[in-house]
Amino acid sequence: MDYLTLLWLVPLVGMGVVLLAPKSFSRLISLVATGVTLLLSLMIWNAFDSSVAGHQLGVDVEWIPQFNIRYLVGVDGLSLALILLTAVIAIIGVVASWNIGAETHREGTEKAYFAMYLLLVSGMFGFFVALDLILFYLFFELTLLPMYFLIGVWGGPRREYAAIKFFLYTLFGSVFMLVAILALYFQSGAAGARTFSIPELAAMDLPVQIVNWLWFGFYLGFAIKVPVFPFHTWLPDAHVEAPTPISVILAGVLLKMGTYGLVRVNVQTLGNAGEHWWTFLAVMGVVNILYGSFCAMAQRDLKKLVAYSSVGHMGFVLLAIAARTPEGINGAIFQMVSHGLLSGMLFLVVGVIYVRAHHRYIVYPEDEAELEMYHIDQSKAGRLGFGGLATSMPVYTGVMTIAFFGSLGLPGMSGFIGEALSLMGAWRVYPTLTVLAAVGILVGAAYFLWTIQRMFLGEKNPEWAELPDINARELIALVPLAALVIILGVMPSLATDLSKASVHGLEVVQDMIAKFANL
Amino acid sequence: MSPAILLIILFAPLAAFAVQILFGRRLFAPKEGEQNRIAGAAVPILGVLVSLALTLIYVLPSMFQPTDPFTLPADGNGAAWIDMAGGMELRIGLMLDNTSRVLLFMVTLVCSMIHLFAAGYMKLRDGLPEPRYTRFFAYLSLFTFAMLLLVVSDNLLTLFVGWELMGLCSYLLIGFYYEKKSAQDASLKAFMTTRVGDVLLFVGMAILWTHLGSLRFADIHAGMEAGNLSGGTLTLAGLLCLGGAIGKSAQFPLHTWLPDAMEGPTPVSALIHAATMVAAGVYLAARLLQAAVLDAAALMTLAYVGAFTAVFAASIAFVQNDIKRVLAYSTISQLGYMMLAVGVGSYTAAVFHMLTHAFFKACLFLGSGSVIHAMHDGLHHVHSHADAQDMRNMGGLRKKMPRTHLTFLISTLAIAGAPLTAGFLSKDAVLAGALAYGMKNPGHFLLPALGFLAALMTAFYMFRLVFGTFYGEFGARANEHDRELVLQAEPHLHESPAIMTVPLIVLALGALWAFWSPMDPMSKGWIGETVVQHEVWTDHGAANVAEGGADSHDAHNGVYHTAHIVTIALSIGVAAVGFLFALLFFGLRVLSSERFAQSNFARMLERKYGFDELYDWAFVRNLLRVCNASGAVDLKIVDGLVNGVGSAFVSARRSFTWLTGAIDRLVVDGAVNGVGRSLRWIGAVFRRAQSGLIQNYLLVIFTGLAALIFIVAMGLR
């Protein structure tokens, strides 16, 4: 069987095995399954010819011939980096889930947890390899179900609210996407044969008026997933309630499904949409950056802060996509990978302190109204605030420093390359917006440094003086991410070489190159 | 010189950092109750000494005469760092031209001295072994690497990498004593303020990249020659890039972070906040001048910013009593000089002053460290809580600390611009350039005037510092509350150990005239011969500054030659006046500064013209206000809307259960109903989720999947 089918099939089979095997084996089976997918993705990387613009290693067979629905999978420069990212995040998520039963106080549910987990992994891989819109949509929806359960069953106190909000919100968006897919299908009939195949649709010249409507339909579907302001409020809730590994997956891969969708459909297939839509997208990107950063700064819950920082960082991806320049699209893909690694690190970092202290307030709520708002026992007020963690947990502090400074865009780490390429690519198209986005970088630095100051510096609180430093299992999850963040920061070509040919081959990118050739 | 040598020079400190941060604590940290040993600093010291030794052997010989640049890769075109297909590439490479060579020499030497000094200085904190001794040196190593990377980069991109890594190290080191709130605040302020400049620089780089397609200095210069960027966009690009330089070099209006940065350990102040990192802003400005990115308007702006900052910072230094703060303001002022030099097109003078300043300012800072070290010990002995950095608690230290005194005095003479010092030569070059510029453009006479005024002020406040610290009687001016204990501390004062005084002596030697200009004072000296603006590229950049960079040593060079002669006389004159006033007020104390100290002007100076408060209000508070408002809006309005819609939906569904039921039964086609169905189905699944029957969930999911495919199929029919 081909690599790409195995990629989503292996986790699915893994899920079956998990269900059949005794539950004490669940995590081991999951580790093996995600390990195999990591290996598979590396083999795909090895077999991938980065000089080819179109998709490769593909499979194209009839599935529902009545409607010309095909099982069409393939990998190109737009998706390969994200497949590799998914493989890395998936296995790290398993490591982070190792004691999930105990950590979420749901001992004995490991079997169900890992079954859901593998189903989620399968959906993510499937989404990134699918090139037929129906397949694409199915995998998009497939990730929803396990995510709903993973948050709703293994989450925090308000898990039910968060899970249903996540589910309904995404479902709401995907309805528009489904309508747009169908409309695109019927429209393609006018321009040739009716098809759901993205490569075929991309090659067609569809009327601009139609494309404009479709563009917005797909945008709604993806915007909720990214999430783009004002559809973002499910994200902080989902993150706050989700267990650590699920937050890692959510921020690390699931959000990228939205931006990848924008690249795959809105840029590749609907690239000739009117200029106003792209400007709209760029504006939304900048709104995300600024609004997300401002909100992040106002948060008291560290996990919520990180969630809002994701909103901000995904804004760079949106701005870069809107620019449609080679730097922009390459930068957007790079930023997706980089943010996947860094947000994974950030949520793991949050998890480490939460497991030890059972809270994660940057500043512990003190007055009565706040205590009530955060549902905190009166007796604990004022005693449990952090501070001075750098002294009691030096190794943890070191890892945190890498994650935070990587996220605030320190050169030498991947976050800088992502932001740099995005802004360099956006400047020539949207100079004013680019400057505003750059202001967002400043706010980003402010909230991360302020958080460090309030949690890690200062005299240590005697209450937390004896906190054990980060342990080996947590380091196993964090160190590979940190290493990748630094490697990509020093050798960005490892990622950009994968995407460059496909990006260069995009019609809309060619148009932009021609437009700016004489500048 | 082989490429390997350059790579070892560059990466030895990085390797030392990696070893130190990963294993330093495990291998070298003292056991409970033991003292810190120099071994704890051995790896970083070794790293920087390797760089220094290789620089002395391989780089020094080619430093004294014009030599072709050494590039890596050898063809001088750099290598692709990021390839975006279609010929679009971000290329990077390393380059050693003579400017880089002298800076390499300066950085490795000063860093080595400061590593050694710190090995002694950092052993104790408040009388106990420093708990983060090994980590301190890891940071120093990383810093050294970053500075070297900046110096040998042939492009703005890797320069920016080094630039920001230095910012990180600066943040970590200013906040090294992070238990103290003041140190935390200072580190945050330093990082954020310089980052404002960095963002401007970054946008400037984006403009250069967009129009020139490369960030390598050589390509930028070639693109400028070809006229690919001009007019308002060029001015904008130049000013934005200079924004970075202004932030890093703490020039007005981004100057407020540097005095606060003195919260860091003194060796850090010497290394990062005086000798090297802050000079990087000047280096960037000089490189931009060389690459012709700065047009006349940008240069004019820079010249005024520099000249104004030189006087502005010097005036604040008048009233400071913390010896490190005096030096901090003096650093800002001197950096202003260098910016002035770049602004008037005197590339060589700017680089020259940067070099000599590194030596005497590092020496001054380490000298102050030596004094603080002694004061700390002395005050600790008598359990006094008096401020070990306040010069009013000092006085007469020359007898107790002769070596520190002598080196401090030499460096003070150098910074004041006394003849036979390195500072005289370089300050002279800066002022001559400014004066020639003023003579050519009489409308800008203010530039040289401010330059000479700053020279006068420098001599005054520096000798105020010297007299207050090393002359007079010990503790005579301590406040009444502390005086008794401070006076008791006098017998416990002592000269610092050799590991601290030897670096002082080496740096003081660099502050003397002999090394820089072994020939007659009117000659250019080797530095003027080798570090010239146009050594690599043709003369295009100079056109922007109207011959401003011309050689003032050439007797046939009309106005420049005249300016040079006048400057020599005038600069000695103003320095002498400044010294004289300091002598009368603070040495002999025949004049009293009491009345001035009571004046409103002095109070304004003590408040540093109120910029800290202004920025705190304008940026910090308002940013917090915006953020808190955003947070509230998000919670109440944006999310409130979502929840409102959600609950409306739910109540509507409850009221019309019969309707949904009917719809479910009667109509099954179309995506709209899919949503309705899913809603009900979710509710059902959700109730089961509580029951804990996992198998049920899975059943539901597979059914759901099937249903989904069914819905899709129905939709198509």
C-alpha cells in the first residue's frame, strides 16, 4: 500500500488494536502507531522530490463514480511540512499523555482516551493528504468528533461547555464550507467536467463573481478553525479545559488545518478572487495579531494567555497568505510549522506547572470578586501565587525560556524566521498593515516577558519552594520540540526547500511575481 | 588565513556556552558551604581566549594596513540561507574587512579581560557564594558569540541575529539578580525599549529586501549604485534602520533603558552596556553609511540626534551620585558623539571613537567595579547598609587602591580628551569632522557647537567623579545616618586581587595614545589608513554627505585641514576648562555647588527630565489600559455574543421541540437539516458521555461518520 494511505490508516488500525488489547497496553500501542507514522512521514520526506511543483506520491482511484468523488491523495510542498509537523506533534502528544488517567483523575479510561487520540491523528493526517474536496471535508469533520470527546471527557471543570462550544462552532463553519464545496462542484461542470479534485479545479478558470462567493464560504469554514477574530472565543475555552496533550494537538496541528485550508483552497483553487478579499484577509490577520496580543496581555490564567498568543501568531500566517508573494506563502507555511512546535512547547510548559501546583495563575486572584469569578476557595487566597520559580525549578525555567523567547520571535529560533518571512512578504503588498503587524511583535514580547517576571523571577514563595523540577518524561516531550525550534531557526531551508517549488508553481504567486517584477 | 580559523574564532564562545549551560553546574558548582572556584568560569574563559589568541595570531597582522576583505564563502557572494525558487534567495555570508578586523580585535580583547575580571568579581554576593556563578559565565559566552557574529556578518540578516541574541543576553544579565524587583524591571525595560528600535530596523530591512532583493551589504550597495531605491522610500528605509541603532545605542529618545541597566553586575555593565553591545548601534549606522543606505535627510537626523544626546546625557551625569550611573550617562553621551560622526559622514572617526571608547569605558566600569567590590566588603564588615555605589560614601580611595586609581585616572583623561590619550585622538577626529561639516554648511553650526559643549561637560562630570571617589577624605560626605559606620569601614578597604587589576591595566594601556598612533600626532595613524569608509566599495556613499568623509589630515584639503587644526586647539581648551571647574568645585572645593544643587534645574536633572515618568504613563499604562479593555471586550461582548446566540438557540430548540421533531421526521435532505440533526444528536451523545460507557461513544462516532457520508450523499442527490 502507498505511504499516504498508510499515514491515516495506521492510526486508525492502531485505534482498533487499542480497543481490542488490554488497557494497560493502550499507551504503548499508541506510541508504536504514532512512531510508525513518524517513520512513514520521514519516508515520504525521503521520497519527496522538492523540485516538483505539483503533487506527488499520489493515489487516484474512483470512489463514488456517480458524483466523480475520488479517493485522491497526494503530497506537495504545501502539505509536506505540515505532515511532518503532525507526525512529530502526534508522537509527542502520546508521550505527554503517558499518565493521562492519573493526571485528569480519570483512572481506567486510558483505552478510550488513546482510541480517540489515534482517531484524531488519523483525521489530521488524512486532511493533509486529501486532494479531493469530499475527502478533504470528511477528514476535516473526522477530527471534530474525537476532539469533542477528548475535551468533553478528559477536560477541566467546564469541559462540557468548552467541548460543545468547540463542536458547534466548527460545525457551523463547515456547513458553509460544504455548501461552497458543492457549489464549486456544480460550477466546475460549466468549465469542463464536474469534479471535486483540487488540482483539476485549480487549473480551471472559474468566473470571478462565483469565485468571490466561494472564497468567502471556504473562508468562514477555515476562519473558525484558525480561529480568526471574531470567531476565536471557542479557542481560549477549549484550551483552558483540554488536558495538556490535547491542547498541544489543538494548537500544534488543528489550528493549522484552518490556515492550510486557506492555502490549499482559497489560494490554490480560488486564487483569482477579487483583490478586496485578500485585503480583507490581511486586515483580519492584523486584527488577529493586535487583538490577540492585547487580550493575551490581559490574561491571568497562563494557559489562556498562551491560547490568545496563538490567536496572535496565527495572524501572521493570515497576513502572509493574503500577500500571496513567494516570501509570504513560504513564510506562512514556515510560520505554521514553527507555531506548531512552539505552541506545543508552550502548552507542555503550562502543563508542567499545572500538574505540580494544580493552578496556573500568573497572578493569583486575591479579592473576593475575582475569587468567585475563578471559582477559588477563600481559604487559599493570597498564599499560592507563583514567583521565584527560576530558583526552585532551574531546568524548567531554561526550557520555558526557549519556548517563550522562541515565541516572541528571537532570531536563532524558528519563530523569527516565520515572522520575518511573513512580514517581508507582506510589505510590498500591504505596507501599512505590515507596520501594524510589527507593533504586534512588540506586544508579544511584552506579555511573555511580563509573565516571566511575575512567575519565574523574584523571591520564591515558600509554598512552592519544594516543587520538583521538570522530570525526564516531560523533558522527552519538550527537548525534541526545542531542538527543532532551534534547528529550523538556524537552518530554515530545511523547511522552505520543501515548499518553495510548489509555492512558486502557484498561479496566484506567479501573478504577484509578475506584478512586482518591475519594482 | 583559512576559513576554519574564522569559524573557530566565531564559534569557540558558542561551544563554551553550550558546554557551560548544559554541564557547568553539574561539573563546577561548589558544594554546600564551599566557595566558588575560578574553575566555574574556566570553560567560557577558555572559549574567549581561543578567539582572542587566534585573532591576535591571524587577524592582528593584517589589521594595520589596508587589506582585502576576507570572505566566507570565498567567492564573496555568500550562500543561500533561504531559497524561495525563481531566483529569490536570502543570501548570507561572513566578511572580514578592516573595520571588522579592528572590531574583532577589540571585542575579543575586551571580552577576555572582562571574563577574567568577572571570575574574581562574581565569586560572592552579599558575602555568600554566588549561587549562579556558572550560569553567569554561560551568558557571557553566548554574548561574546553574538557580538562576534554581528561583527563578521556580511549582511543585515545575520547581523540582526547577533543583534537580538545580544539583546537576550543583555536581558538575562541585567536581570541576573532577579530576586530584586529593580533588576527585573530594568531587564524588562531594556529588552522592550531596544525592541522598539529593533522592530523599526526590521521594517527597514523589509523595505531594503523588497526593493533590492538582498540584505548583503555589498548587494545593497550595488543596488543603491544602480539607483534601485531612492527618494522618500530610501529616506524612510534609512530612518527606520537608524531607529534600531538609536534603540541599541540608547540615543534620545530611546535612552531611558541604559541607566537602569546598571542593575546588572558591574562586569556586565562594562562589557555590554559600555564597550560592545551598545556600540553595535554605531556599528550598524556606520555600515549603513558605507552601503549608502543613508541619504542626506537620514544622516542629518542622525547627526542631530547624536549631538543632542551627547549634551543631554552629559547634563544628567552632572547630578548623579551613583558612580555606575554617572558612567552610564557618560556612555550615552559618548555614543552620541559616535552617532554625530556617522551623521556628518566621518566613518573613520566613528569607528575610531568606538574602539578607543571601548577600552577606556570598559576600564572605567571595571574600575568602578573594583571600587564597589572594596566598598561592599568594607561595609559588609561593619554591617552597614550604606550604598556601596554612592560616591558620597567614598573619597580618598587613591591611597587604598592605587592600581585602580591610576587606571581610572588614565581612562578619565582619555574620555575627557586630554592629549597623549587615545580619547584625544578619536574625539578630535569626531569633532574635526563635525566642525568641517559646520564650516561647509554654516546653517548647521549647532552640530560642532554641541560637540564641543559636550566635550567640556564630559571633562567636568568625569573629574567630579574622580575627585569624589579617589580624593578628599573617606566618608566625609556620607549622610548623617550612615556616617559613623561608613567611617568604621575604612580600615577594611583593600585593593582588588590581581585577576581584577590586571585587566584594568591592560585596558588602561589601550586608553593611551601610543597604540593607536605611534607616529606624529598630525599623521592619520594606522587606524585612519586602514579603516576608511570606502575600502570595499566605490565612492557612491560619500556623495550623500557632500564630501563629509574627506581626509582632514591632508594639508591641501582646504576647509577640512583648517577644521582639524582648530579642533585640536579648541578641544584641548574646552577639556581644560571642564577640568578646571571640576577642580574648583569638587577637588579643591573652593567653589560651592550647593546653590546649584538646590535649584529647580538640578532637580529636573535628578529626575532625568522626567522621561521615565512620561514613558511609563504614555506607553506602559496606556498599553495596559488597552489590553485590559480588549480582554474585557473579548469576555463580555465577543464571547458574550457567542454565548447569547448559543443560549437563544437552545431555548428556541426547547420551545420548538415539536417542530424540530417534525422536521426530522419529514425532511431529511439538505445541509441545513444536517445541522439540526447534529444538534440533537450531540445532545444525546453528550448525555451519554456522562455515563462513562466508552464503547457507546465509539458506536456513536462510527454511526456519526456513516451519517455524515449519508448527509453528503443526500446533499448531492
